[in-house]
Amino acid sequence: MRTRSLAYTAYMVFSIMASLTIAAIPAILLFGYFLRHFTNFLISLGFPFATLYDLARPLLEGTFDPLVIQYFWVFVLFVPVGLICYAVFLGFLLGMFKLSRRVIPFLQDGYYEAETEAWLLYEYYEVYYVLFPYFAGFFSVFLDTRPRHQAFGTKVGRSTIVGNGRLFNPERTIIGDNCFFGYNAILSGHVYEGRRLYLKTVRLGNNVTVGANAVILPGANIGDNVIIGANTVVPKDTTIPSNTIWVHGKAIPRGPESKEEILHQPIGGPPSLTSEDHVDTPENGERL
């Protein structure tokens, strides 16, 4: 077992270094292409690029290195050019990380003892998912949400907003349609219990709202039209029925919406009023 563990450790380190190297090659080649052709290409387009270049060239000659003039538009547009090249690097890195992770065995749901090969394999399997945002940098604003989670195995329904929610185990997370996650809401497909590791898939139905700082532990099965209160915990293997609100460890049935709630919906505006709806209006010139 020790030999296999050392082999997986060496593979993980090597695969990360190889992924970074391979992903950097197309990004460097693209930047070299920009460096060689970008300025001439923009000048060939004429106005305004050629005009601005002709105005700037006399001012730069004799003051800056000739390379600044030769690659004028690359220096001027360095930030967008650099971001494009870095985006290419991240795209290849994501693909390499996904390929590298396939070599490490995927553990089935269940309990695993501490300091065993299975425990170690679980940690290694998650390294690539956890490590990627550190390289994403600026792009983590976009890639640290739904695209990143889906790329590593999360099943996400339509119109679901992960936002600032945190998915600890994307490969053990299934989310339905029209779900919303508050700030720092956590879905975890694993939990440590003393010297044991417990793994199980988390499932959310449709139209589920998870409040800020809520924690949903492995094995939770949440029905449709459920609200998970902020700062609450859903224990492992808990089943929450549909049309309920989870607060203080209890699933409270949701009553039908009152007329006031329907008339004051924040999204989409209120529906048309009927003759039966009572609306308070000023009488005799009084102000409300």
C-alpha cells in the first residue's frame, strides 16, 4: 500500500507540473504571434490605429527603445492581449487537470478509515479542483462559479445561480433547475467524523433557495420548492420534503402565498389587480 501511495503522490506532483507546462505552450505561442504581427495588423486597418501610430512615433523616437515603436500597439493594448493569452492558458490547464484526475480512482459513497490509501486518494482527487482557482486569478470571478463546477462534474439545472455558493465536491453534487445560493452557502459531499471520512452525493430539487452561510452535508436529499434558512445546517443523510422551509433543524411546511405577497413580488412586478383586490387609496385629499 505504501508503494502505491508513493506512486500516486509522485503522479499528482508530476501531472500538475506537466499540466502547467503544456498549458503554457499555446499561451506563449499566441503571445509571440501577437508580438510579431499585432502592430502591423492594426496599422494596416488604417484609421484610427495608423493615425495614432503616426502621431505617437515622432514623440517616442529618441526617448524610448526602438522595440517600443516596433511593437507599439502590443504595449498600448498589453492588458487585453495578456488577458487573452492567459485565458488560453487557463482553458488548456482546465483540460489537463480534468485528464490528470481520471488516473486517480474515484471512491464510491461510504465510510473510509483515516490514514488509508482510500483516504489519500480522495484528497488527491480533489486537489485539481481546489488548485485551479489559484491559477485563475482575475478570471476566478467567472470560472469559480458554475463553469468551473460543471467542468469538474457537477450536474446543474437550468437557470440555477451558484453565485458565491461553495461546492466542496462537484462530482458528488446534483442541483435542479431555478436554484439560488446565498453568500458562502456550502454544499459538501464529504464530512470527517473522528478518524473516518464519509462520502455521499448531495441532491437538490428544483426551485431551492439556500440561504447565506448555510451548510448542507453529504447525503442530504432536498425536495422541490424548499428554502434552506441562512446560517442553518442540514445534517448528513437528511431528507427534506418538498414545499418546506428548513430552519432550526426542522422542515416547516410552506403555506400558500398570501395576496399581499403575490402583489409585492420583487421580480417581474405585481400581476394585474382584480375587482376583488382591495387597494388603499387617499380619500378627501389625505396623504398616505
